[in-house]
Amino acid sequence: MANKVETKLIQPLFDNLQKERFAVFATLDHETGSPNVSAVSWVYAPDLERVYLAVDNRSRIVENVKKHPAAVITLLANESTYSINGHAHVKIEKLEGVPLKLALIEIKISEVRDVMFYGSKISAEPAYEKTYDEKAAAKLDSQVLEAMKKA
């Protein structure tokens, strides 16, 4: 039986997107039209129908979504793998209150699918560590999340 397709985030995904976490963001390359995949961590859901990403405003992601708004976030959460499809656009060219030049990408969700292969579950979500100053990383992460919440 096929998994149900949702048109917005289910509650466990929304809850997981209230803090920094590992996700994969796929866009169409603005020059080649080929898939372009990036690992991201500044991901936040302001509500059940949208997801925000904060990325360096010189990132290829910015030009990609300006030319091709179709985008997908892949998220490992709730013991599964989810594909969050939607239309992306640059909501803010430079987030205020953040020392880096970060653009805010907004994805308006069109569908959410559980894409985990049959008969399995995620037993451990990916973990990562910041490889620069721990205090500076925590401060920056807090600044970015607050700026995303205010957007």
C-alpha cells in the first residue's frame, strides 16, 4: 500500500524543525538544469505549510531558486525519511541580526512523503559536530534561529 501524501508537515516533522538539524536540500542548477544537492543545518518551520533555510547569500542555492523554484528537502526524522517538496524563493536577501551575510529561503510546501524503503526504520539519526570554536558556533546558531523566527 502506498504511503499517504500530505500537503503540509505532520506534527513530528514540525517539532523536529524547531531547532537546527541536518537536512539535504535539492534544487535545479541555474546553469545546467541538473540536480544540485546541498547539506544544510539552519532549517526552521515557522508553521506547518512552510520551511525556512538560512544559507550564505553567495551560495549556489540562491541563484538556483531564483531561476528554478522547484525544491526538495530530505529530512531524517520520526524514524523515517521524508521528502518535503515545494516552491522555494528568496524571502530575505540578508537576515538582520546575524554577523554573516545569510539569505533566507522560504519553501512553500506542496507535498510531504514518507520515502523510507519498505520494512525499515531509521534507528539513529545523523549526528554532526561543528569544527570551529564551540562557543562561537553556539552563539551564531542562536542568532540565526532567532533571525529566522522573526522573519
